[in-house]
Amino acid sequence: MFDELYASLEAGVINISGFIWGGEWNGAQVLPFGPIAVILLGTGMFFMLRLGFRPLLRFVPALVEVWKGRKGNGDPAAITPFQALSTALSGQVGTGNIVGVATALTLGGPGAIFWMWVTAILGMALAFAESSLAIKYREIDQYGRINGGPMYYIRKGLGKNWGWLAAIFCIGTIFSATATGGMIQANSLTANIQSAFEGGGIDIPLWLLGAVLAALVFIVIVGGIKSIGRVAGNLVPAMAALYIVACLVILALNVQFIPGAFAMIFSSAFGLQSAVGGLAGYAVLSAIRFGVARGLFSNEAGQGSAPIAHAASQMKNPARQGEIAMIGVFIDTMVLCTLTALVILTAEGSWATASQFRDWAGETTSHIWMSEGANPATLTNRAFTDAMPGPVGGWIVTLCLTLFAFTTIIGWSYYAEQAVTYLVGEWATKPFRYIWVIVIFTGAMAEVNIVWLFGDLANASMAFPNLIAIVFLSGVVYRIHKANGDPDTPDGDSLIEDLRVKAPAG
């Protein structure tokens, strides 16, 4: 009975997810592209044009803003702009950068990486729009906490009649936080640690790993956004640097295969490889579907999660914080995901089967991603393990995945907390933190295959209401862009005082 119910639920979720992301229903292609891919890329292109290609033209000045934002202005009411970026990155940089890239490659081919890039470039425009709106429409609660994000710019920007859309976004946020930001991350983290120690002959029960993880998470989140921002501000740069250095070492050892890897990415993205006719067209559709889906899963641009973190910044200028948010998308996808993809595409080993490709020098080489039955969950780990001497590579992936997953858990705890606070009230903040710890402990031990299936649906449930809101508020975004800030923001010594001045009567 249970097996039949599970199979029915699984089939239904796969059908809905396949239609939303790939335009498929019951295995048949009913639309050339998934609706979410069209909406996401279309909205990104709309804002890229409306903003006059600001993400590209202001890229270097945005990097300067990130560097200057490390110190902030000392206002105790909020976190520094750099900590806000780090908190957003803590939610963005997770298993999507390791497992998500491997999934995109195995399901969509190398061309999926190109569409991840497209999603990221256009996503930088979306990040500017949603994070600048989050700064403009944030508010302060009765406890002195700064609250912001899509639910607030929906209610305050579009009006109270749109409260239903804000509620849908919040429900989607809780759904997404529980599935992709909590249980999946906890399960991946504990499973990888357990596997790593089993390789050394040490058996650690999952319940113990889950209890330790839950305790560490609670220590961080009990202090709220100030504590989360402080931990993220220190941990995120360190873990990103470690991962980048490890990837660069592997790429240096396989430098002769890098041109061939890029050639595969571009040829696969446009169906220029050996496949012909309908097969080539299907390959392109698969590349777009899984590239866009994994791109959103990784950088979350347009999903509405990152602006919740950016709203807590000490920055008073919406345009400046919007530019800082753009850099988060770039770091996540254009840097970290690209490095992961190149490592997988260039790593050699004995695991390959009959599939081969010719590198730029004309040598025939077998590569890991082509292995029959390649498992996305272990693909990156295998690439690192075989590309580096001894067990070093595997331990580096395990450590990075652990850090990525941990920071994602604490970042998404804040997103869910803000959603619960908006729906229920400020009193729910502290009880929610205890509930979140239980979610993490449960996710560490539970079978989460069905949760993985809900991942893409959870992301879409946030993205749809958020994209509707930022399109309807595009005029406000344009005015912020043209004024290079928010001319309505009053001058003051305290961010809390400023927000109280801006708060509507009653």
C-alpha cells in the first residue's frame, strides 16, 4: 500500500516538475521549453535591457563596493554589506555547486553548463532588481529587527490587495527551505561524512552526526541574523577559497584538456556535436532544461531568497546593495560552478567505459562524466579523487561539501524564519529556531529521495510570485537605477531611525 502510494506520488511530482522545467508530460514533449525556463530567462533579459546592461557595465565598480562593504558603517541595527552578501552566498553556495553541476552534466550534457552561464548573466540583472527593492521596502518590527524580502516589497510596493501573493511566496519559502535548504543539505552532509569515515574503517551512526549538526546549527542561528552574518562572513570566503584553489590545481594538471572541455560545452549547447536530426534537438532541449534548472538551484537569482539576506544590510542605498547582490550570482555560478564543471570534464581515470572524446591536441582520452551509470551524487568526488594523488581529492570534496551544506542550512534558516515571521508574527521567531533544529536532525537520518523530487517544485513555488512582483515593480527598479540610489531615503545616524521614518502610520 505504502509502496503504491509512494510510486504514485513520485510519478506525479516527476510529471509536474518535468512540465514546469522541461515542457514534458508523461514522458512526451508537449512544449518546446519549460514555462519556468521561458519566464526566468525572459524576465532576466527584460531587466538586463531595462537597466541598460548595468550588471556588465558596473561589474568592476560592484567589486569595489563588495570590498568597501567589509567594514560597514558600524550601525548595530544591521549587518555589514559584505556580511549580507556572505549570508546570501551561504544560501546560494551549497550542494548545487557540487552535486547540482554533476546532475546538469549527466542529464543535460556539457551544453547544460552554457545555459547555467546564461541563467547567471541574466540572473545578475534579476539580483539587482530584487535586492534593491528589498532595501527600499524593508521595515523594522517591534523588537528592533529589520525585516525585508519579496513579501515586503509585494505588500508595500504593490499594495495590500496583493497580500495573497506575498503569502504564496512565504509558503513557498518555507517549503523550499525545508526541502532544499534544510533536509537535503543535512542528509548530504551527514552521508558524506559517514562515507568518508567508513573508508577509514570508522563507523559513525547517522543519529550522532545529525545530533552534532543540529547542535552546531542551533549555536549559530539562536543569535539571529547578526550571528548568522558573522559566521557566514568568516566561513564563506574561506571555504570558497579552499575550493577554488583545489579546482585550479586539478585544472593545472589537466590543462591540455581545457580547450576541449569548452568546445564540448559550446557545441553541446547548440546541438553542433555528432548527433543529428531530432536527437540533436532533444539534446539542446535537455541542455536548456537542466542548465536553467540547476542554474537557478545554484545561484537562486530570481527565486527571491537572496534579497531576504540583503535587506538586513547596513547599506542605505538600494542601488549599491543591488550591485553587491549581482556579485553573489557571479561568484556562485560563473566561478564555482564553472570550476566544478571543468574539473569533471577534464579529469581522467580508469572509470570510463567506451565513450571518449578527442582533446585539442588530437589525443583520445576517456573522462569520468561519460561513464555509464555515472551517479551525480558521487561524480565530483570521483573526479577529485582520481585527479589528485592519494585520498587528498576525496577529502577536499568532503570538507567543501560539508562547509557548503552547513552554511546553506544556516542561511536558509533565516529565510524560513522571515517567512514564518511575516505569516504568523514576530513572536514565532524563537520557537521556529527550535523547530528548524528538529528539521535538520530529521533530515540527517531520513530517506530524502522524495524530498529531492520536490526540490525543483519548491524553487518554482518561490520564483513565480517573486518574478511577478519584480516585473510589476520594474518602474521602481528603473528609477533606482537612474537615480543610482533611492532619493527618498532620509539621512540619519541610525538605520532603525531611518526605517521608522519611512514606516507608514499605523
